[in-house]
Amino acid sequence: MAGGVHDLSGVETIRDTAHVGLTTEVYSDLAAAEALWRGLEADPAVLMTPYQRFDWVCAYLRTEPDAVLRILVVRDPAGRPQMLIPCHLTREHGLRVARVVGAKHANFHMPLFASRAAAALRPGDLTELLRAAARTAGIDAYAFSHQPLFWDGAANPLGFRAEPSPSDAYGLLLGPDAESTVRRVFSTDARKKLRAKEKKLAEAFGPVAYRVARTDAEVTAYLQAFYGQKASRFSAMGIANPYADAVVRGFIAAGACRDARSGDPAIEVAALVATESGRVFAVFAGAVDAVRYSGMMTSFDQDPVVSRSSPGDILLQYLVRDQAERGRRALDLGVGEARYKANTCDETIELGEVTIPVSLPGRLFALKTVGAARLKRRIKRDPRLSAVVERLRHWRAGPLTR
């Protein structure tokens, strides 16, 4: 049995006596949850992805001022927070649907767990806790995409009976010795070829260096190069450029800003540059926390004189070394298939789509969502169907890019 309790802070608590005294709090304000959230992040026992960092979510929500926010917090019988899920509510087909904050910009939408023990919550109990909170908050269904089935060796309770996602993600473990890690990830032949290509790049443009943006001025310079490189790439492909959207650029800038931060930004930007001219040959940006770098976006200069030297591959090798040297334990290159991911990563991060209906209309929504996920996965896994969809996408985007 569940009951709602309201206090003067605007936090709503749902006590569920059927699940060993667990309680669920629902916050509707980011600031009200900040201290609790940051406290969870700072605990070395925490199990989370970089996309559920307070700063990453805060940066994203700055570009969504009208977002209806619901932050779900599950506490144990002693009142200690065990799990946090930042959701925003959307109106879809007349229903109120809760999704994890981040949309397509987040590779992973896993809850933040206080510890591995907290992640061991029984899937059925978690589902009932979420439904109890949803009834009070007027939610018809939860739609949680990109749920890792396992994270850092621990099972994600939301991954139980999840529908397989259309695509998985790809990652690798970083060892304590950076040189050994690079030698493991990149073969002797690959390293030799990259050294030769970097030498040719330096012969054409002067000394080349790996740089991580340390100031807002550097963030701006590297992102401007990224946007220009992406615009050129998408134009050549004949498809619309999502990075042309000022809202998207605002989010990335907010997450990557450096000058006012004492710690790591939510989004870290790195580049391969010509030290004399400042020309940017390639850019990589990713969400970061204390232990992981998670790639969000990458680009390279389309000039044939530059591109034949594979600046993106050179940058990636530097990135792997740098992250290992700085003590991060893992690096992933995000969701979706790509050659550079297959060549670099040694781990497939299986993902699932989770839909939890609450109301009767929510059940119909769940059926439709599951069907769409299955169809998209089938298309992704069938080269012939993928080719047909790609041709249709080019045809539809053609008028936008001419």
C-alpha cells in the first residue's frame, strides 16, 4: 500500500509499506534536489553514468526552460537515498510520459544508484515503486531508453526484461598504465601508421598537438571548428545538420564551460591542432565523471590534405592515453555502429528499452513503443532495410540542404 505525504519544501514523499519500508520522493525543482544529488555523486561507492551528473542534467535543462521536471528518489528504511532518476514529462498522443533527462544527447539513461547494493533492488519492487510515484504525479507511462543491462559489472534492475535497443554502445577499460593501455588498444602496425600520418600532417601545417580545452576561449574555438566541420560533413551527405540548432549549441556550451568551474566540466572538449596557426584538425567531446569518459560527438577537417592523414584516429589515440593518465577507468564511444568504434573498443555495452505503463492508455502507449523499438532494431540489423531507410532520409532532407 502506498500513500502520499506533502511537506513545506515542495517534495512529495510516497511511502510504500509493501516494500520493506522503502519510500519514494518526487522533486519538481532541480535546486531542491541539488545537495542530495551532489552528495550521492561524491560517494566513491556510487554507480552511475556521466549523463546523470547534476552538472550535465543542469546544462541540458538550461536549454529547456519549460520542461516539467520530476526527480524520483528512493530511500531505504533508514532514510538514506538509494536511487535517483531525473525525468522530464512530455505530452505524447495526449498522455503524460516520463523520460530520463537528456534525450538523444545522452548515450545512457540509467538511474543513479548509491552503491552496488542499492542497484540490487528487485526489478519488480522497483517497478511498483515507480508506479506508485507515477499515480501521484499523474504519469501515464515511463519510457526509459538506452538502459545498460550491466554497468561496471553490476546488473541494472531496469534492464530486467527490457526490449533490446536498436543499437548497442561500445567501450573499453583503461588500465592504470597509460602506455600499456595504448599498446593494448592500438596494434603495433596501427601506431606506426598513425605516427607516419601525424608526421605528414606536421610537414604540411607545422607542429601538431593534442589539446584539452582549459578555458572558455578554448572551448569556444574548438566547438566553432566542430560546428564548421559537421556542417561541411552533413552538407556533403545531403542531410540536415542537427548542430545548426542554437538550442543544441547552447546546451553543449553550458556543459563544456570551464572558467567558473573548480572541477571537471560536464562535457570535456579535446582537439588536434596546429600549434602555430591554431587550425583545428579534429575534435572530440564527451560527458565525463570521476571514472569515465563517454564520447558524445566527434568531427574532423574535410580538407583532403588533412583528412588523408586520419586526424580523427590520431586524436582518438591521444584521447585514450590522456584519459588513462588522468586515472579514469573506462572510456566509451557511445551508441551506434562505426568503424572507429569497432577498431578501438573491446566491449559491447548491451542496451535495452524499458516502458512501464501506469494507466490504461499508458498500456497502449507501451505496446506501440515496444513495436517501434523492435522495428527500428530490425532495420538497423538488416543492411538492405538500412539502405532503403537511408535513401528515404536523403530524399526527405534534400530540400533542406540545397
